[in-house]
Amino acid sequence: MREKSPQSMLQWISTTYDMSPESLAHMFQRTRRTVNIWLKEGRMSPRNGSKIRSAFYYLNNMPDPHDPLRSGIDMI
């Protein structure tokens, strides 16, 4: 099974928790414009993609397959 893209993970977080781009920007400490680009185009740095992936797996109560020893709560 192939892992979802960070863009689809972010869309899942947004829909599941009814979060606006402003709320997501606050959650990831970025601007609303940056989050809009992530949602529409999927362009993001590997570091930001890692933060989204960690949040996604934390919210799903699953270990991150890329880093199973580190939980999503340890996000930097």
C-alpha cells in the first residue's frame, strides 16, 4: 500500500477536523498563503511535509512509518 501525499494528508486533517486554512496555518506556524499553496499545488519543503506527515499519523493514532520511534507529539 502506498503512502498518501502530504497534500492529501493536509486535506484530510482540514476536512476531518473542519479546519480552515487560517487554522492550519496557525497549527503549523505558517502563513495562510503558504497553506493555500500546500493545499492547491502540493508544493512544500521536505521539512514541512514531514511535519504534516507527523501530525497526520498522530491524529490517526498510528506510528509514522518513516520514523516509528518518534511520535507525532515530538514535532519540532
